[in-house]
Amino acid sequence: TRLRELSASLDEKDRMLALDKEFLAHDRDIRDLIAARNLYITDIFDVKDNGQTAKPFGRIFYTKDKSLVFYGYDLDKQAGYKQAVTFQAWGSGDAQPDVNLGLFYQDGTQKRWVLRFNDTKTLARLNKVFVTVEPRGGSAKPTGKQILMAYLRVQPNHP
């Protein structure tokens, strides 16, 4: 009985240590963003044909040519997307093919969609980023409807 109690206590301490490591990693991401010299923060809204903003919107934290963190909200709340779909981010540059930046994953705690991209060489070539709705698992090139787009060649608004 004592051995089981000690084993359970050790398992709990291991779980708490893993949580601490996860929180420290997120804390480091936040500190890097806050301290970034060339940080651009923007909210992006999809617009309907009548000029009204549509349900999905996003927020981008872009450190010039260094990192991109893209949060998408309500991406899966649009009509017609009840089936299994993937939200995929793409980047494009002057006279270059679109670059796959990855698939969004859902952050269960905040019910938001998240994409992080840190390839500095790729980011340096891009001038815009956009999101498409793709079949489950994503696509090799953009095939679905584009729902959000933002330009990256702008002046940082949080120096």
C-alpha cells in the first residue's frame, strides 16, 4: 500500500513537472513577442460580398522575417464547413509559388485555431499570408476557398 501511495505521488509530481515545462515554453514565446523589435500585430476580418465582416477573423503576430503566430477564431463556424476540413496557411512572395506554412491546430482551452511558423528564410521571401479551407490532412497547393489574408510587408506597429 505504501509503495502504491509513493508511486502515485511520484506520478503526480512528474505530471506537475511536465505542466511547468509546458508553461515555461509558452512564457518564453510570450516574452519573445513582447520584446521583439520589429513586431507587427494585426487583426484580420473576412468580408462578405455586401461589405459586412463575416464570422471568421484572425490575429497575427509577425516579427519581421523571424516568426509568425497566427490565431484564427470561428474558422469552423461558417456555413458549409460542417464536414471534415482542414484550415491551412500559405505564404506568397513576388513571382514565387505559394508556400505551405502548415495546418492550424485547435487550442482546446481557448477554442481558437493556431499556427506557428519560424522558418526565417521562408518568412524573408513572403509578402502575404492567407488561409484556405482544404480537405482533411491539407493539400500540396491551395485548392479551397480563401477566408483570411494579410500583407506582411508593412511597417512594424510595435517597435
